[in-house]
Amino acid sequence: MQPTAGSLHLGTFNQQRWHDRLSIRLMGWVLATSLAVGLLLSCIQVAVEASTARTHLDADIQESLATMRSSASQAVYSLDPILARQVLDGLLTIEAVIEASICHPNGSAMAEVSRPLAESPYRIFTDLLFDPVRDYSLALYMPTPNPTYYGELRVSIDTYYAAQRFLLRALITFVAGLTSALVLAFVLYLAYHYFLTSPIKQIIDSLLRINPAEPGLQNVLIPTNHENDELGTLVKATNELLAAIESHQLKRDEAEARVIRLSQFDMLTGLPNRTLFRSYLQGAIDEASVSDQKLAVFCVGIDDFTSINDQFGYSIGDAVLQAFAERLKAHKDSVHTSCRLAGDQFALIQFNVLSTLRVAAFAEALLKEVSRPFEIKDQIISINATIGIALYPEDGMDPEKLLQQAEHTMTLAKSTSHNQFHFYVASIDAEIRERKQLERDLAHAMQRNELFLVYQPQVNMQACQLIGVEALLRWNHPTRGFIPPDVFIPIAESNDSIVDLGYWIIERACQQHREWQTGGLTLPVAINISARQIYQKDFVDRVTAILQQYQIDPGQLEFEITETSFMGDLDLAVSTLRSLEEIGIPCAVDDFGTGFSSLSYLKQLPIQKLKIDKQFIRDLMDDPDDTRIVHAIIQLGRSLKLEVIAEGVETQAQMEFLIEDECLLGQGYFFSKPIPPKDLLELARSHINCRETTS
Ligand code: C2E
Ligand code: MG
Ligand code: MG
């Protein structure tokens, strides 16, 4: 029987030698045993019969001699040789008699006859069984009143004839014994074959048809007429065992599949994980290298995903990730495969890229696709993504490199823009490496005392009076020197270290304020606050604790928050700002005009001040657009009853223009650059210069 695909392969059973088969072995054993026993019994029987035959022979001869006794006695008594001769001839009629004589008492023969031994090829056997010749004698008496001894009748017998008969009987005995042994063995063979070997073979044939992959699918068949005997029970037990094996196997397969899924797929989105994606990418690279094709690797990062979690909670955040993954999977713009790299980062491979234009078109379509609002648990959620793209073979030849380039490109792109796609370029790669190094250095900067605050005066330009200071963070890097906050603050924001750094800044500013106050200078301090900080649940409590620690009047602080900070979770931002307002800390919108500048937002936010971004002040006199924007911001502030302060005032003309437009507060190099606290003390004691000095 040919084993089916996946079936058991008992080749040894099919190639089994005939003499190894059970029925044949049994027959051999029965045959050998019955032959041995038969032989032994036959030998005993033959030995017994041989002795019986000898006894019979003696008896027969004695009987024959007895019949001759009276005639022989008469012959010797009457010394009648003729009669003696007749008696002896009579004896010769017995074929076994070879010599016969009638002798006088002195031993001399009165008459004697003889003939040769019978010739036969079997004599050699018969002579072994009996002696070749047996001698008998019979004393001859005359029945007178006193019996008198007259001589002897002597006879020699050739045993061949008796032995031949005996041999024939012995042969028949042997043959009968052998035949019965053979018949018994054959009958046993047939019985064993019918009752055991044949049904066992059927069971084995049936077993061979079982597919090991699905052992419980097919039952082993019970041989006919064996339903209730041991074979039937064996088959039933086997079937139960096979079913148990299958169920166990199924469970193990399921567990294995689960382990594989866990190790290769992302549980939340069902997408392949980084490890599996890397092997897909390797496969794609191998194929592309053979067919001389190009590939594009996209790293897609959701913009500001943390604010989705902060705003809606983690379960909605998870649902957004799932929906986002579905969009990536379903996106039909081009042949691709996708995975979830980590958190809010996904990756895709675009196969057979014919031109970078097609890659760009794919990225654009992808951005459009994911920016369609998601409806999750009755909430409409809009998100954007930023894509970093690396190309094979230009940007890397192996999966690790390509993925790294795409990720770096995406990370860097995210820090400068949103909802965009960027191609990898070598210079950006260097930049991202530097950024990573800075990130590591920044982690230790606080303990190593490399960070400190400088303060930039804020001035009432009309009265030429110092009204406060803005605390600005500085980092004196041990090898790179001063690193601008525009560079390292976004890094701190991206890895959330801004939260701890932020508390440190507030504490340092408060400490400074206390020192000044102790020195007789009461100077309100504006502190820049990042979005991540205001979304901390305990932000207000911790700020309150710092204020208490340094015994600062909350009105002496001001928090500057950029417009974009409110984009994450407006409600949470509003509630934090309300709490700050309640404890008496005013808030200003920093860099106003550079973000979305939405009036509806502004209306909702409990803020007290707008800071016109320095980019509008820079070209105030030259660019009519900037002039109009600055004017509009000032008007807006007035109508919303907000204070307005202009930052980046560098010239007297700018100052005068602002005063003219009724923006009385300003900050900029024209008055002072950001300076260390001790310099500020001096500046406060002297006079703020509001006139352009001509050197
Ligand atoms: P910002 O809060 O808008 O700070 C004003 C920036 O404009 C400061 O740059 C200041 O040095 C600069 N500036 C002031 N006057 C002039 C001027 O007349 N002309 C020009 N060209 N620039 C002027 P800086 O100190 O480099 O800070 C850059 C930004 O870094 C800040 O913008 C703020 O967003 C962030 N930053 C600085 N310190 C901190 C901090 O302690 N915490 C947080 N979260 N962000 C900070
Ligand atoms: Mg500021
Ligand atoms: Mg600013």
C-alpha cells in the first residue's frame, strides 16, 4: 500500500520477510514442537513394539516347535531318520527357520537341515534391531510312565522376517506421527492467520491510512467479527487515543500559532512587528536585487499621538492605532506591506518602485488617507502623520539600514513639520545622529550643572520701565559650548524629559525671584512652559508646592505657553489654565501669530497676555503684511481685554511704531539681551535705555 501524503510510513511492515510473519513463525514453532514430541513418542512406541515383537517371535517359534515335539520325540525314540527328516522338512516350511536338527542326548545329529539367511538390503537395520539369528532348542521326551530324555530338537531362526514386519509397522507409526504434526501445525497456522494475522494486517492497513497531521479525522476500522473481542477493544482504544492525540495536537498547534503571532505580530493592530517586517524587507530586497528593482521603505509616525492619549484616554488611543493600522492595510494605492514598529510608528514597503515620483505620490496619498477623521466610540478624531522615506538601493542595502534611515528621517521631520513626507538625505542622517547624541548628553546635563537660566527684561516702552523678566534656559555643553534652546528644548519635549526639566526651571526661577526679592528687587518672572507640562495631571499642585517652598506670590509668575500647545487637548489645557488662574498665575500666549491663532480658541482660554512673535516685529517697518498682522494682534488683544507684548524689539523705530499702535510692552535686544541674574540686578538699579545710542 502506498502511504498517502502525510500518512504513516511503515515501510518495514510492507517489506516484512515472510518468515518474520507471526503466522509463519507460529507454524514453525508448532511444527518443530509437534515433530519433536511425535518423534520422541514414536521412538518410545517403536522401542516398546520392538520388545513386543521379540517376545512374539520367541512365542511363535516355541509354539511351532511344540507342534513338532511328539513327531520329533517319536523319530529320536525310534531312531527313525526318515521321520526325523520329515519333521525337519516340516519345520523348513516356516520361512524364518534356517537350520533345524534332531540330536541324540550325546549331541550328535540324527538329522539336520539348513538354508542360507535371507538376503535383503534392509538387513543392516533388521540385524541392528534383532540379532541376525536366534537359536531355540526343545528337549525331546517320550511320554512313557517315566518320561525319559531322548534328545533335542534344535532350530535357528533368521530374525529378518519378523524384523521386516516390525519395521513396516514402525514406519507407519512414524509417518502417522509426522502427518498428524504437520496437519496440526497447518491447522494452527490457518486458525492463527484467520483469527489474528489477517485482522491485525487489516488494522495495520487501516492505521497506515491515518494522516498523522489529522490522526482523529479517520477511524481505524474494526475487522469484521472482531467487534467484541480483544482486537475490537484494541481498535476502539486506538481510535480514542488517536482522537486524544488530535485534540492535543490541535491545542499544541493553537498554542504554537499563538506564540508565533506573539513573537511576530503586534497584538493590538494585528500587523507584523518589527522582527517580521525586517524579514519581509530582507525578502523584498533579495527579490529586488535579482530583478533589478527598487523599493521604498516608509516610516509613518502619527503626529503628537501622546496628546490623543492624554485627551481621550488610552483605550481610545488604542482604538485610533487599530483604525490607523486598518487604513494602512487597506490603502490600495500601490502594492505594499505594512507593520507596526512601535507605539505610534508604522512602516511600509512599496515594491517595484519605478520612480521617486511614484513614491512621493504614494506617500501623499497615504497622508491623505490617514488624515480623514476617524470615528471612534462616538468621537470624531483627526490625526496627521509624518513619513520618512528611504530607498533601496540608494539609501541602504540591508533592512536594518533602510529602516533606520526611514525612522531617522521621520523623527527629524516630525521635529520641524507635521503632516509631511520627507526623503532620506545623508546630511539629515548626520543630523539625527547628532540629535541622538544630544539627547543622551541632555539626560545628564542637569546633574552636571550645565544648565542655567538667563533673564531677559520685559519693558514698558512708553514709561521706559522694567516690568519683569522672561526666564530663558541655557545649556553650556562641555564640548560643544552653548547650545540654543531651540535645538535642545524640542529634544527634551520629544522624550518627555521636558517635564522634569520644566519643574527644575520653575524652581530655579522661583529661587531667583526670592533672591532678588531678598535683595529688594521685586521682579515678575515669565517662564516658558511646554505643552507636555500643562498636560501633567499634578502640574498645578506641584507648581503650588514650589511657590510655597519659596514663598512666592503667584502673581509674580507668568507662564508663557505657545498656541500649538493647546492643540492636543483643549479641554485639559483650559482646565489647567483655569486652575492656574485660580491660584493667581497669569498665562501668556507665546509666539502669537505663528500658530493657528484661532479666535474661538482664544475666547475659551483663560489667558491674560499675547506675545507678538518676533518674526512679525523683525520686518515691521518693511513688510506691510507684518505691519498689518501686528496691528491686528494689538487690536485683537484690546478687544479681548488682553495685554499685548511685542518680542524681538531690536530698534527704536520698531519700539516707536509699537507705542504708536498702542502696544506699550516690549522685549528685545533693543533693551537687553537675556543676561545672568547678577547683571540683571545692575540693570534694574540703572536705567533702561529706550533711546538708540549712536556710537
Ligand atoms: P521664546 O519664549 O519666544 O523666547 C524668546 C526668544 O527670542 C529667546 O530665544 C530670546 O533670546 C530671543 N530674543 C529676545 N529678544 C530678541 C531680539 O530682539 N531679537 C532676536 N532675534 N531674538 C530675541 P532663546 O532664548 O534662544 O529661546 C528660544 C526659545 O526656546 C524660546 O522662545 C522658548 O520657546 C524656548 N525656551 C527658552 N527657554 C525655555 C525654557 O526655559 N522652557 C521652555 N519650555 N522653553 C524655553
Ligand atoms: Mg517665551
Ligand atoms: Mg516667543
